[in-house]
Amino acid sequence: MTIKLSFFFVFLIFFTYYFTEVYSLVAFTNAQCESLDKDFALFEYCFLKSVNRTFKYVSVKVKLLKLPITKIKMHFVLYKRVNGYLPFLYNMTFDACKFLKSPNTNQIALFFYKFFRDYSNINHTCPYNHDIVLDKMPYHNVNNLLTKILPFPEGKYMLEMHWIAYDIDRAVTKFYWSLT
Ligand SMILES: *[C@@H]1O[C@H](CO)[C@@H](O)[C@H](O)[C@H]1NC(C)=O
Ligand SMILES: *[C@@H]1O[C@H](CO)[C@@H](O)[C@H](O)[C@H]1NC(C)=O
């Protein structure tokens, strides 16, 4: 884990150094959600909306059918498109309940969490006893994260998130965007 983390920071420094000066524009291109266990979680909606050329947002609502949830893990894989989507830089699983108790203990999880925190009701500690809503998360949120905090090279990306409750994979959400 220590080796993996230092490897991560080397990458971080590398990308920050080489790509900070590159002006990037982020565009959401798609959002997809799929329930893998329909007795546990159902998506009421999951869509990308273009209000106009500069304002696009993503909204997701997942109905949780077995409440309360006391044990949840998130698995994130970032992909970059190179003749199909290939895993890129991040592939990690973390215990969401532990993380929410003390977010600063896991920098990588915190990085992903910042995508969603301000636009969702996943902003408190476990247990979860309500549906999960991501409400109108605008693309400039992702833009700030990817171009200011952690600049990435140009390309097409996909973030795949698995929702694992009680050690069973229950749902997958995928966000697609491009950096030009
Ligand atoms: C796009 O829509 C947003 C939200 O309605 C608005 O604030 C913004 O001014 C619009 N931009 C343009 C270029 O029309
Ligand atoms: C992510 O990592 C796990 C554990 O190392 C591995 O089993 C899995 O295949 C990886 N997923 C991808 C998409 O590379």
C-alpha cells in the first residue's frame, strides 16, 4: 500500500508538472447507471442534460430498498479511451462508512468524493436510511477538479463506480467526459 501510494504521488507530481500549463475544457458526454441487484437498488433516473452549450449537468436518483445500510464500499476505476477504454491511474476500493467518519485519512478517496459531495446527499456518516440523490452536478465542478486540482492529459475518460453493500456488488454508475 505504501509503495502504491508513493507511486501515485510520483504520478501526481508528473502530471501536475507536465499538464498544468495546458488549457483544458471538460465536457460531460454521457452518464449511465445500472442496478445489479434489483431487490436492493433501483435507479429512478440517471441522465445528462444539456441546458445550453456551456451548461450541462448530471442527475441521478437511486432508490434503496433495504434500509438502513450500515456497510458500504465504493470501487472506483478510472478509464482513458485508447482503442476502447483502458484502466488509467486509479483502481481503488474503500470503505465508505469509515471514510465518511474521517475523510482526510484517504487522499485518493477524498479526491473522488469531491466530485459528488456538494451535489449529493452522501454527505453524512453511516447508516444510510434514505434514497441517494445526485442533484444537477454541473460539469464545471468536474472541470475544476480535473484541470485545477489534478490536471489530466487530453482525451476521453470514464469513471466507473461500483456500489458494494454488505460485500455484494449492487449497482454501477459510469460518467463519461472528454478533455480537449
Ligand atoms: C446557460 O444556462 C445557464 C443556466 O440556465 C445560464 O446561467 C447561462 O447564462 C447560460 N449560458 C448561455 C451562454 O446561454
Ligand atoms: C482493479 O484491481 C483489482 C485488484 O487488484 C483487480 O482484480 C481488477 O481486475 C482491477 N480492475 C481493472 C478494471 O483493472
